[in-house]
Amino acid sequence: MNNVKRRAFIKNTIKAGFSLGAVSLAPSFLTACAGLNKQNTKTIGRVVVIGGGYAGLTAAKYIRIWSAGSIEVMVIEKSSQFVSCPLSNLVLGGSKSIHDLTFGYDLVQKNHGVTWIKDEVTTIDTTTKKITMKRGEVSYDRLIIAPGIDMMYDTLPNLETAQQEIPHAWKAGWQTVNLRKQLEAMPDGGVFVMNVPRAPYRCPPGPYERASQVASYLKAHKPKSKIIVLDANAEITSKKGLFTKVWVDIYPGMVDYRPNNIIAEVDVKTKTVKTDFETVTASVLNIIPPQRAGKPAQLAGVDNADKRWCEVSFITYESTAVPNIHVIGDAIDSNLPKSAHMATNQARICASAVVELMFNRTPDPAPVFANTCYSFVSDKEAMHVATVYRFDTNKKIMVAAEGGGVSLKPSVQEGDYAQAWAANIWSDVLT
């Protein structure tokens, strides 16, 4: 490979985010890039990032790196710690604790000169480009909103105040621990009832992985128990064949999967669920509500896809509703998986585009990235789906390219790969 081709390969690899798939960027390379931040003290503008999750942190870090420190970056995040949703179902299965998934934000601030604001956004004035928080105000030249998701309690408002009794646990943290404790307290022979909201929702295979992890725990400790999965979708939305086989082969008779079941009513006191077809009473009830773009997207008025998700340009991730605002991660309307890997790859494309725009250059007109999603079906066995996506200039969207694939079956080896994937993405996002 000659030098020109090698440079092109490295550039495309970084932009495509393949460092989180098959290729790891050497720490020395990242350190060298981070060092550029300290050499350039002239600032050409300010980017404010709202949200310190996978997407927000990745965008903040790579704008600092790729601008050689010439773009000031501020992150507004109300939480004091980063808690990973990927692998959080393993807390329910018992092979992980919530502490294994909890990290600080100090290294990304220190290593890349990111200004950190621990606060909550209350208003966004898109005309004056000012953000008001509970304890202050900042202005921006460009704004990146990485708000994650909010739960929609429109049809089940009584659940919003009943999260202690019936936690959704779809944002990893105290609710995850609460749901685990409820499983531990459930008698042998009890019934765990959970639902799957109608797509799109965060992490397509996540609910089915959750059912598998709960089954793993119950098989080992409460083998007379049963799991009922009430799916609002017509069928399993991701890795259907694999999950179906796992429930038959590994957890025979334990997982009762029921498609086309939309929850109409929940009695919190009795933990009884009514759907269009039936009434089910649970020992432990886990209701995952429908979702929408997080509150900051709503405040900025960029939730222009049915007042639920955000439409963007897939070259720059700039909102189609409001200029100079970019949206990344689970909040966007993309017809793509709402996964952590997807969020970090969108963040890199967005970061690259923002740098180019602020230097009055043209962003990459043909972005490419890959997405890999692992699902654990026991304490050690996992399986994956992987896809490469390319920008279609005619459709103006990201479309699946040839390549990728799905596991033939879950295995311990893939479980090791999944653990390595998690360690890699955490290292990239948080350091």
C-alpha cells in the first residue's frame, strides 16, 4: 500500500468508526492527536454539545482532535456519571453489577480540553443561539444535541409515577438495580411479564436480550418460574431466528413469546396488564414505554418527525428544521438501529462535518460507517448482527451495503468478543 492510499485508508477508517469494529486505533496515535489541542490556542468558534452519552462524548472529543484544538467545545450534562446501557441487561442476569458499567467523565475533559458544565438545559433560543440552564447561560456558534430518549406515557400516564413499583429500566442506573432486586425477591414459580414497544425504540434486540438474561437467572435460581413477553410488534424485530432458537434450546418452556400485544391498561397495585387480547398478572412487571427524542430536542424544536424524532441531513447531521443545530444518536429519524455503536459513528460523521463547516470547507459527501450489535443470551454466550451503511445520493439516506451478517449461533467466543467490544467503545468514548 503506497503512502497516499495508506493516508486515505486511515482517514476513512477513522470517519467510518471502524475502530470500534475490527480495527483499534493505537493509543499513541490518539495521544498524538490529543496533543494537537495544546499546540493551537487560537479559537475560531464554539460548539456546545448537549448530552454526555455515547454520541455526545464522541462528537465533543473528535471535534477537539480534528480541529487541532481550534474549536472550543462545551458539554452540558446533568448526570455526574456515565452509565452504559449496553451490557446493562447482564445486571438482571447477575453476571454484571451496575458498578461495572459506571464511569466518570474526568478523562475526556482532561485529555481533550473539553469544558464541562454539569447542569440541566431549560430553554434553547435558536435565534440568538443561547442556551439557558438552571444555573447559567451559554452561547454557541453550532449546537450538537445528543439527547437520547424520553419515555412516552401518553397512553399509560399512571406508570410515570410508578417507576419504583414497575420500572422500565431502559435507561441504565437505579432502575436496573431495582428490577434486579425485584427478580431476586420473586418466588420460585412466579411470573415475570415484560413488553416490547412498537418500533422504533432504543436498541432493537434489547428487550429480547433482556428476556434471555432474566431466563438465565431464573433457570439457575428459580427454575419453576415463567417469562411472558408481550410484543407490540408482529414479530421479533432483530435476530428473530437466533432468539427463537435460544428460547427453545436453552430455556425450553420458560419464555412465552406473544406478538401483536399492545398494552392498553396497567393496574399498578395488582401488577395486571390488559392488552387487546388478554389480561395477564405478574409477580414482577417490566413495562418499557414507547420513546421519543429527549427533552433538549423538544426545546430546540428539532423533533419535526411527528413530534417524536428528529429529521437530519445524513452528511452533516444538521437538523432539517433549524439551521446550525445538529442532532445525533437515538433521537434521530433514520430507519437505522438506535444503538450505541450507531450513535458513536453518527457522532464522528457529525464531528467531521462540523469541523469542515467551521473552517469553510465542504464535508465528506459520501459518508460510510458500520454498526455491530451484540446480544448476550446467557452469562457467557452472545451473538451479533453487523451491517455496513453507505450514503445514497439519490435517496439522501444511509442504506445497508453488501456485507455484514448475523451469527450462526450464540457462543462463548462471541461473548468474549462482546466484552472486548464494550471495553473498546468505553475506552474510545471516555478517554
